Amino acid sequence: MTDNVIPFADPNRDPVLDKLHQAHEDEAARLGVEFTHFGFASDENGICSKTTKGILDSSINLNTMKVSHSWISYEERAAAKNNKKGTCGNAPGKVRGIA
């Protein structure tokens, strides 16, 4: 086990982040893609990862604990950057730590 991983039984783990990360991984597996850069942008209720088919953006509603996902291809992301929309997922304004 690496030093930066908190075991699932540890009471210090955040159940919201656990659910978000698991759903993010499940969505990628469902679509048969591999992560090339997991969590390149994230915050307390969302995560963006680069995959073999594009960018997967997952976010969790803190009131309902429902996780939603959106995808953007690398071509769509490049077009959005050229238009200065700066999106992580499909909706404008969903940037989380993207330079």
C-alpha cells in the first residue's frame, strides 16, 4: 500500500469522495475506456479525467448524492478552447482547475 492511500475502513475517508470516485471509475469501465490522467482537475464535488476517448467529467449533487457524468471529445475540447468557452465537460463554465 502506498503512503498516500487511506484504507476504506479508515473513518477519515470522505464517503462523498469515495462515491464520486467509484462512480467515475464505473462510468469509464461501462464505456470501455482507460484513464490516461485520472483526476487532472477536481474539487469537493467533481472530478475530470482524461481517457482514451476524451474527457470524463463526473460531479455529485451533495443534497441527493446522485452522480452525473458528461463526456467531451478532445476535438470538442479544442474547439471550445478556441472559442474561449473553457469547459471540462459538455457544459460551458464547468471548468475546475484547468489551465
